[in-house]
Amino acid sequence: MSQKPKITLTRRFPEAVIERAEQNYDAAVNRDDTAWDGDELIRRAAESDGLLISSWDKCTAEVIGRLPDRVKILASFSVGYEHVDLEAAKARGLIITNTPDVLTDATADTALLLLLAASRRAREGMAMVVEDRWPRWTPTQLLGVQAGGHRLGILGMGRIGRALAARGRALGMEIHYHNRSRLAADLEQGATYHASAEDLLRVSDFLSIHCELTAETEKLLNAERIALLPEGAIVVNTARGGIVDDDALIAALETGRVFAAGLDVFNGEPNVDPRYRGLENAFVLPHIGSATVDTRDAMGFRALDNLDAHFRGEDPPDRLT
């Protein structure tokens, strides 16, 4: 019987994923679920043919350059891949894969949750009940903003952006979007295209961020662009924290220039800017966009599909390099 390839799972992934990995591979699993630094990652990879990594594993050019020669593939349990230096991987001949398509609905649901919770002041209301500070009902208590009849601006109209657009239409929202290129009519579904982010912001009563974090989009939502939003707009981010300038958004929340924000992602996670904790108009979650059993299993299975293809001598379906 041929020897199974050896792989290392850098985190404690869902049990169904671990079970499949252990059936098909000589699999070493990080069951302690401690995040490894570069040195530990390299040490653990010493006897591996491939790695199943997470977005927390920072595979810099230095780390990639020090990986053992026998490691030929890194299958990332993520859609995003900014944690991997793709140019360094290409130069080394290292295969990198990701897991697209599997977290669309879960993340769009989270964006909708944030949109509604922020606009309806859910953080303040929950605190009143939990902390026993609800004296009585009044006609003007915790008045929020209704989604229906307002304009939803979607920054990045990929699969998740389009899934949120469908949910927004169900609420009676008018859909606007900016994308690197205009979508075909069957994908637009009547949404209004804006050729620049700035033009989109000017009409976004609600702004939901779904673009990738790149050099061009880092701190895209800064003070100058926030000033373009309609007065009292609501900002939602389920993409990457680095797309938002925290100083600018916090200042706008403090003054009421932005009515509220719903945030699932942050700069420097898990070290969230502490000022968000004191803002009642910031509804915040700990990066749970894809955190359903179905979705996380599907992400792991997709990563294993890529590993399976590689070790069969085929091109992995989600190959990035």
C-alpha cells in the first residue's frame, strides 16, 4: 500500500474536516489551537508535504523562503489571501490555494445582521434590558433608521455583495454599487452602477463594504470619503478591517456624522481599537462572518479538495499561484 502524503493542519479546524484529513493523509493536527509564529510554523512543517493553513498564519516572504523543500502546497482555509506573499510563493514554485464560493450566504447574512442591528440601535437596547436600565416604554425611545426605502451602497459587488443586494431588495432598499468593472445586466439585477467609490458614497444611506484589502483599498474609507456620505449614514464592514480608517470612522460616530456602524472585522484583530467599546452606536462582532457549522465545514472540505487534487497530480481547482 502506498504511503499517505503527510500534511500539517495549523489550527484545530472543525472535527469533520479533521476526520477527513486523518482518513486520507498522515495528518498532524494543532489540537491546542495556538496560533503559531513563523518559526513554529517552519518547525512543524519539517516533515510535511503540504500544509492546511488559516488566515492567521502569516506566510511572509521570509517564512516561505525558509519552508522545507518538501512542502509543495499551502491550502488556505480562507477566501482572502493577504496573509500569504503570493509573489514569494510564485518565485519558490509553491502552490497556494484558497476556498472561494463557500461562505457567501453566511457572510451576507452577517452583513444584514449588522445593517439591521446598527440602524435599529440594538446594542443600546440590549444593554438596557441586560443591565436592567429599561424604565418604561416611550414613543421616542431608541428611534432608529428603517432600511426600507433607503439606498444601500455596496462597495465590491462580488458574490457576497450580490447576496447582500438580494437581501436588501427584500427589505425594499434601492441598490447601488461600485466594482472594478460593471456587472452584466443579469448579475446587476437592476442595481445602479457607479464608476468610482466616491460617486457611490454620495448616495449611500447605508454603505456595506465587500471589497478585497489591497494597497489601493487600504484605509479607503477615510475622513475625506466619510464626508461624502449622506448625513447620518450607516456603515457596515464584513470584509477586512484595514479598509477602514479607524480614527476617521470613530470621529464620525462620536459626532453623529455617521449614525451607526456594524463591524465584524477590525484592524489588528483581535486587538480592537478600545474606543469602539465605548461607542453605543457601534454594533461590533468578533469576525463571525463565516461562523456557521455548514460554512466552516465547507471551507475545510474545499481546502482538502485542493490538497487531494495536488497529490493526485492534478491542478488544484482554487489555485492562486
